[in-house]
Amino acid sequence: MKVSTHTKSRLVGWTDQITGLGLKIGGAMVALSLIYLLVTLFGGHIRDAAKLTSGDRAYLAESISFAVRVLVGGSVVLVASLVLRFTMNEAVGQSLSVVGALLYFGSPAFFDAVVDPTAMRGNELFASVMTAFRNVGGICLLPGLFLVLRDAILRIWTGISVKRVLERRWGDEDERKKNVKPKLYGSCWDMIFCRDFVRRVCPAYAARKPCWRIKIGCYCDEKTILRAMTSAGADNEHAQGIINSLGLNRHSTTRLSNKLKRERCRRCGIYAEHQRQKYRLLSPMVFPAVSILLYAFYEQISMWVGIALQKTDRFMSFLTYGSQTSKYAFSDQGQLLTTLAIVWLTIIVISYALRALEYLVFELQV
């Protein structure tokens, strides 16, 4: 069943309203709960919980438990609203993945650096706060990784799409596609832009060098196309008059600088198609290249991640010493966390490698 344009507009409007409300409510929940948890943590309330009366200690535990639930729930609402509202914004996936990784993997190291561990030893309230921060990191990390991976795939698709080609054409390229067999990485005369009547006088075809190498072609050199258009009128005196008046039968003494020639190529639809072919060949190579690079340094990366996990496990074990209800054992999840960290690193490196390749090919046009 086809959805009408009016229905689509209403759905988009509802989505904007709901996600806008979610951003406000989720942001407020995260901000208020985060402020409360940080105040209780650095204000000494959690540290001195053992000195409180049983009633005050129970009230503190209940309030912290409520703040932790609000923080996690608000994070879910906030992240979901961001993903739905800014679905096609690449910055959302990258920001969520980076923030999630920092919270999930870096929370123990951060608290170890800013909080006295000996004062928090065996403190279940402090351990619950740290667990909440890591849970928020996981809430950000998983959708962030999905969005980054999706953006990488879309970046390749967009890069190899014909939409990358500038709309400076003769006008019948779509029709010529039926008669021209495309090549994976062809020269200018192999493309749908080349015409037979131009090819006969084209200096690039005569030299069997692509126009972007000799910087002369039918899309950038007006004399080439004018010569091609008047070549059929050699016996026509009016055509000869045009040729003589334009100086097409004389050798030109005007020499363009290399900078100007390169600038002409940057605006040329043929060269844009050439760059698209180049990106189509190079972009799939990013995946094995990154995989090989990470495989070559896998031991070092695993070692760094392992060291971080060991320090985290030692820190958490120290904090929860003597606690009967807390059961932290990050070392039991060492392989899983190491794999997750490497997967995150792989996706991030692939995404930025594709962005760098796109910049080199389409912006710098190397």
C-alpha cells in the first residue's frame, strides 16, 4: 500500500515533535541525575556513608539508586531521540561511538584518577555509580557503532554513484549508455561523453592519452569542440570563414599554465567520472587494508586493551572488597571486552579512512 505524501509529511512532523520532546526530557533527566551523582560523589556523601545513621544511609542509597535509574533511562531516551531525529547526520554516530567508548572503557580509569580508592573500598554505592556510567557508555556505543558502519557503507555507495558526476553534459548520455559498453577504469574516449565526430580531431585520442593527462579535451578546450563541429564543412566557404576567423587552422601560441589546466579539469564532467571510477576501485580496498593493518598490530592492541582491563579489574576488586552483594569480575569478560574494543576501533578506522579517501579523490582530486 502506497503512503500518500500528506501522510508522510504528518509522520515526519510527528517524529520531529516526539524526538524534540525526547531530547528535552532525556537531556534534562541525564543532566539532573548526572549533577546529583557527581555532587554526592565528590561532596563526600558516598565516601562518608558508613558514618551516617541507618535511616540516612538507607535514604542515600535509595536516592542514588533512583538517580542511577533516571540516568540510564534518560540516556536511552536521549540516544533514541538523537538517532531518530538526526538519522543521516554522520556526526551523531561518530559522537555516540566515541562518547560510549570513553564511558564504557574509561570510566574506571577516570574514577581511579579523581577519587581516592582507599576511601571508597567496599562501598557499594560508589560501585553502583560507576556501573551506571559504564551502562550509559554501552547505550551510546552500540547504536553509535551501527551508525558509523552504516555511514561507511553509504559513503562508498555515494562515492561510486553517478550522482558524483557533474551535470555538464551534451544531453544524451543516458541514451548513449545503451550503446557504450562501460569499462571499470577506462580512458576518456571509453566513456559515454565521447562523440565520434569529436574523436576524429581530439588530440587526446590521437595521442592515445586520456584528456586529464595532457589537459586538453572537448569539455575544457573550446577550440577542440569548435574544430570538431566545423570539420564537416571543409568545402563550405561559410564554414571556412568561421574557421579562419576563429584561427582554428592556425597553430595557437597561447600557453596555459599548469594551474589553470588543473582548474579546468576540476570542473570537467569527464574528469569527475574518472574520479568516480577511481573511487569505485579504491574504496573496497580500504576494508582489507584496515583489517591487515589491525591484524599486524593485533598483539600490541590486545596487550594495551588487556592492560586496561587488568587495571580495571584490580580497581573494581579493590573497591568491592568485603561487599557481599557486588560481584565484579571484568577479567571473566576480558576476551569479550577486548573483541568489542577492537571491533569499535576497526569500524572507526574504516570510517575515517573512507572519509580521507573521499577527500583525496573528490576534493583534492589526486
